Amino acid sequence: MRRDKMHLLAYVKTGPSANHAGGWRHPAARLDDIFAPARYERLAQVLESARFDGCFYADTQGIPDIHGGSFDTYLRYGGQISYLDPLMVLPLMARATTHLGLGATLSTTFHNPYHLARVLGSLDHLSGGRACWNVVTSSTEFEAANYGMYGLPAKHDRYDRADAVLEACCALWDGWEPDALVMDKASGLFADPAKVRYANYERGGVRTRGPLTVPRCPQGRPVLMQAGSSSRGREFAARWAEAIFCKANGVANAVAFYRDIKDRMAAYGRAPEECRVLPSMTVVLGETMSVARERAEYLESLAEPELTRAWNSAMLGADMKKARTEAEVEAAKGNQGHGGIEDETRQMMRDHGLTFEQATSRTRGVVVGTPQSVADHMQEIFEAGGCDGFVIWPTVEPAMFEEFGRMVVPELQRRGLFRTEYAGRTLRENLRG
């Protein structure tokens, strides 16, 4: 039996749909407060009361228009869109909590190191050491177009740039010594210039001089999170990630992925506890299995299948109205596409005997059950050595997180699998604890 505890992160969006295509239509879903600060403050408090390590905002830099060459489906049926910039709501959530980690998704392909280091260092200061950066290299042409690019670089090139951007950001964050900010009125010394230095970083087209205007932040640098599943993505994660957002796809696959990541980390001289592997899951809960199944069936009835296909178009990088087979997607996607979704689609085809078209039309990853059966599912993967915890996706916001905190978390705590109090002050301390 494992002696350590599970870790939980919440996957959230600045909008009514964060995962399930029909979630926003549910009677328990709030739609009237998308632009209200209180929505995000309340969400943060719900997650902190359930002792989640943190949350992170998934973000796409644009409205997907791959499916049918139009954004019609995404807008018409309520697809996953960031209606607000997450960096605007995270400080609100910081004010409403004291322990919850707060993550933003930011692209190394579209942003330069100085901007990234500055905004993330600022968030770490404002939150008292709870900032997290979900590092992405981006995977769609419509996002690239919004940043003035004529196309995405090849995946390997995007990861090479990501390595350089991370190195540059670290050089900027490390440019201030911890005690450089003196602020001594009597002596007249505000900051010691001998303890501030230029970054002078340049590699592979990534260049920044520094120093940052932001002094050393409480964590030194934000917690780094990553979700790549390809071999190159795993190598990047093994070097940098402190939390990995992945897919479980069964106990055996989860264990294989977990061991692969930990082995790769060792090659970089990193200890296993320096990175938490967290597969995603979403739940539909009921007091009994029959109630849970009924609720799941109702929720599924609210989902528009065409929106699910549009989501897959965006994630796979090819128009599902034209590309009906895996080979057709491969031929059409170019440099686009999310490797983790491709792997999950193939797994669904194998496990359920589905065609590619059927697999890309289904809602995936939903665990339906009672608090006890959901805890059983989580415990099985955790104790098999397939994860260090989970990323929880919502079906209905905020109701699902409230139910999870009220029903599943106490069951995990009763089994000794999950914390009853936070281990430390910063997000890094809580993830390591």
C-alpha cells in the first residue's frame, strides 16, 4: 500500500463548458454569471474547501473553425471557449483563497519569454506562491493565425523552442537574488543592484536580455505543468514538469506511462516525487448505481453529437466532416493535432470495437457511479502505481465540483488516500507533500 496521498487538480474554463458537450444545458449549470467575478471566487472556495491542490485554466487562443471550415458549430452548441482571459480571473481567485494553486495555460510558441516570466512571476507574488504554468506548444493553425503566423512550426521544432523559452524564463526569474529587494528607509537603499543581473539569453531564435521588473517571486518560479504524450512531449515533461496532465486509458496503460515518465526523469537527475502524474477523469455521481446511470443518460441526451465531432476536429487538427478515417486525418492535419487525443481515440477503438468515426462522435472519459465506486476506481489506479492523483474535469459547473467535494473527497479521506489539511503554504509544497 502506498504511504503518500493523492493529489487533485481541477480543469476549468472561463465559460460554461469545460468538458462535456451538454453540460451547459443542464438545469444545475450557471449561465448568468460567466462575466461576474463572484463566479470564479466561489469556484476557488469550493475547490479549496475540498482540499484540491489547485486548478488550472485550459485555454485556446481563438474560436475553433476547423470543423466544416466554420466556427458555427462551436458557437451554436456551446463549445469549449475561453470567454475571458484566465489571467484576469486568477488574481480574483487568489484573493478568495489562501492555499489553492492557480494555473494558467500559456503557449511557448506564441509568447516570448519576457512576457511569460513577467506575468507568471506577478501571479506568484499576488497569490503568495501559488502560481502554476500549464506549458503548451499549441496545436492548431487558427491559433497561429491569431498571432500573425502563417502556420504552425513542426511539432519537434515547437518543443525545441519550448525548451529554449523555459531556459530563458528561468534565467529571468533567477535574475533577482532572494534578498535583492531591501526597501530600507533609513539607509535609503531600495534594491541592491549587485544582486540583480541580466539574463542575456540567446538560443535557437529565442532571445531576451532582462532583468525582469518583477523581483524574485515566493516560489522562485511557478510550478510547471505539461500535457504532452508523444515521445518528444514526454522527454520535455521529464526535464521540466512538476505535474503532468495525461489520460489513463486503463490501469495497464496508466502504469506504463507512469513508469516511462519516472524513468525519463531519472536521466535528468530528478527524483520521482518532483513530478506528479495526474490522469484526467470526470464523474457523474449518484447515491446508487441506478441513479448515477440515469443522471449520466440524461446528461448525454443534452450533448449535441456534432459538437463532439467539432471538438475532435479541433483536437485532431482535421475536419471530421471530410476526414472519416484515421488515415484521412493523418493526411489532412499537417502540423496540427494533439497527440494525447489521437492516442485516446485509438484506445477507444480497440477497447470498444469502434470505427474511427464512431470513436470521434462519443463523449469520453466519464466515470459513472456512487462515491464508493468512484473512489474504488481512483484507488485502483493509484495503488497500482499508475498515477499520483487526478485532474478532475467538470460535467456541470459548478455543481459537479461541489458534489465531488461533498461525496467523493470524504470517501477518499476515510480510506486514508487524500489529505484532510494542506501540507504547506505554496503550491509546490502541497504537490510535494
